[in-house]
Amino acid sequence: MTLKHSKVLSARFDKENSQALAGYREDGGYETFLSVIKQKQPDEVIDIVKRSGLHGRGGAGFSTGTKWSFVPKQTDKPIYLCVNGDESEPGTFKDRQVLEFDPHQLLEGVGITCFAVRAKVCYVYLRVEFAKGIRAVQHAIDEAYAAGLFGQDIDGSGFSLDVHLHTGAGAYICGEETSLLNSIEGARPYPRNKPPFPAVEGLWGCPTVINNVETIANVPHILKHGAEWHAGLGHPEDPGSRLWCVSGHVAKPGWFELETGYPLQELIDGPCGGIRGGKQLKAIIPGGSSSKVLLPDEVRKVTMDTPGIRALGSSLGSAGIIVLDEDTDMVDACLNLMKFYAHESCGQCTPCREGTPWIVKILQRFMDGEGKASDLDLLLDLAENIEGRTVCALADGAMWPLTSIVIKFRHEFEAKIAANQPVGVA
């Protein structure tokens, strides 16, 4: 397998006025969409995407084609597509690039996806802080309507589609798919119990497909080049080219498009220019803040794909790689993360609502010189009683970095305890 710095999603990012419809169509944009709605059947499109091996890029990593196939074939209810652009995971900024630099790529994917799942309406849900992306996407939607690419009986195909832009209000919880649905409906964005799953009962009680921005942006390329083409990119069990976000203590932070299966250490040493200031690596959070930390010896041997990361007990998540150098206080870093999750908890579930602030108080005790050895066991006990006991995965995502930091960096917690022992006390 030859791994490359592939240019698939980002191929047009550096073009002048890459957001404009005219330039997108000059590069063949929407040709695949128009061909699909005139020449293919919905189930045929689903089969192609399923065989391509495309997995969701939002965090869960579920098979995209399989997810589409869950939509009932026979229903008297309307079917909806919701594009999840509420990119709120700390360390993650990949979707933002698509929204700002090539929104028509996303919208062509929207058109093909809606045709495949028989949806006539799509809501593109974006976080309100993405002001530039919101303007770019709305302008692209307006251009598409003006060109007859959205609306009724598109290009005489008999297929009709309406696309709406919906902005959130800055809540992290709205990145959870059922919270997103409640937000669109105007309800309080509490996560819903599943089942029923959105594919059966989603927006306004109707079948709904929810996919991440990057996931949908891949669809036109798969339909243009074929399932085998995509399946041959990167790792065979988790194929494709992804937008990787790297932040933290590297010389050159940013986003990088690489095929899956790329060695993580090579990404840090190569495109990222190594650890800044010539420092040593202490830890990496590989998949956005909701993933377990990896130590340097793990980083050296892992490849950037779901099987590789999972083998080390962590997760690829949203591909947001956070790099921490030798000077990082891991107790303080853990406290910083837990403050975020405590603040962003929607409050619906007692374990998350009460547990995350409790964890913050315990971690703050360590930073204030008041931590005790028993607090370490208490943190792990709390995590065990929070994980898997809430409606959505926010609590799980909070506990994974917590437990991994407490276990892998227990010596740093113990050092803070020892530093505050009275003289002469063993």
C-alpha cells in the first residue's frame, strides 16, 4: 500500500474564489449529480457508497452506505437529510475548511445523498460561530437554486430537492445527532433515547439521515470515480482520504489531507515540523478531545486509521489530533478538558450533570495542593459510574480522556500530593 498526501476533498481549496459556482462547474462540478439523478436508481447509489467503504467522519465511524440503507423503503412520511456541521469538538476544524473553501462540493454531495435516500428536503446545520462558512454555504445554496440545480424537477429529471441552512446557538451538545434534530424543531436540544433511531423516526417523527459535513463531501468523488477507487485509498478496513487537524505543541499546526493508514509519528515529524522548540513529546489525544491519550511509544507504532487507533484502546473520532509536549502539566490539561465537558453538559442525565462538575472539583483540589491519594480512586470510580449510563455519548467522551490520563499519568497526580505533604510526614 502506497500512502500519499492525497488531494481529494482539498483539491480546490487553493484556487482563487474556490467558493463560486462558476469555478466549481468549470472543474466538472455537479456533472456527477446530474448524471446520477438521470441515470441511476437510489438503491444503486447506496450500494456504491456501501462498497466504497466510506465511514462517517463525525466521530462514530459507522458505514455510511449501511446507515443510508436503514431508511424504510416503504413509508408515507417525508424523508429528510440533515448535514451535521456543528463542529464543536476541541481540536477539530476539518469541516470548517470544506464550508469555507469549497461549499459546492458539499452541496453536490447533499444532492446525491438525498437522491439515494429518497429525501426531498435537506437541512444543513452549522454552528453559529462559523460566520464565514455560513455566508459561503448560504451563497452557494442561492447560486445552486439560481442555476436550477436545486428546486423542482431538477434539469428535467423529475427529482426535486429543497436545501435549507440552519444555524445553532453555540451548544456543543447539538453535535449529537438527536440533539441536532430537536434544535431544528425548535425544542430544547436534549438528546433522545434510541431506539427509535433517526433513520426510522427522526426530524418531526419522519425517517432522517444524519451525516457529517466531511462524509457528505466525499460522496460526489465516490460516485464519479467508483466504489473500487475509494476502497483502494489508504487502509483497506477504513479506506479513504481524510482531513486531519493537528493542534497543540507542533511547529506547524493546521489541517492536512492524507490517506488513512498514514503513520502518526510521520505526520508529526513531517508535515507538522516536529514538536515545537525541539521539545520531547509527552502525549497525543488522537481523535478530538473525546478520546484516550496515547504515550510516545504508542504514537511511534500507530497508524492513523480506525483499526490502528482502536488496537491501542483509543478512538479516531473526528481526526482532531492534539499534541502535548514534555512541559505539559497533565493534571492541569485534564482539568481544562473536564471544565469544558461540565460546562457543555445539557443537564438531562444525572450522572453527567452531577458527575462532571464533581470531577472538576476533585481535579481542582490537586491544582490547589489539596489532592489526596484517595481522590485518584474516586475519580476512576466516578468515571466507571458515569460512562455508559447516559442518553448520549457526551459523558462517555468526557470519561475516556479522564481515565486514560489518571491511569497513564498517575505519577503526576502523586507528585502533586507529595509536594504538599507537611515536612516529616511519610
